[in-house]
Amino acid sequence: MSKKIPLISPDNCLGCGTCIALCPNNFSINDVGKAECINLDSINEEEVQNAIDSCPVVAISWKEEE
Ligand code: SF4
């Protein structure tokens, strides 16, 4: 069964923190000030979608995982 996980493009991410504010369960800021996805086994789809819709540079997308 496939599942959807969020994917962040580090080249585009500004480190603005919006996705972390909207979905702290699944996004965090890493050592170099970019967003990264966390807790991939427990995705809150609604919050992640909010973060995707709110990212100012459209750096987050869904990825289908096998
Ligand atoms: S909202 Fe977008 S630009 Fe801002 S930290 Fe998250 S991924 Fe990066």
C-alpha cells in the first residue's frame, strides 16, 4: 500500500517557519535553517496540506511512497 509523505525542496525553502507553525508534528527546522519532515509514520494530512498551501515559495509537495 502506498502512503503520502511531504517532501521539502531545500533549495527553495527560506526557513521562514510557517510550515512548522502550522504543522509542528511533521515539520522542523534543521541545523542549516531549512525545514525538514519529521514523524513520517504519523502524518497529519490536513495540517500538512495547510502547510503546503501556505508555504510562500511552494517548497513542499506530496510524494507517494510505495
Ligand atoms: S513554509 Fe516553506 S519556506 Fe517556510 S520553512 Fe516551511 S518549507 Fe521552508
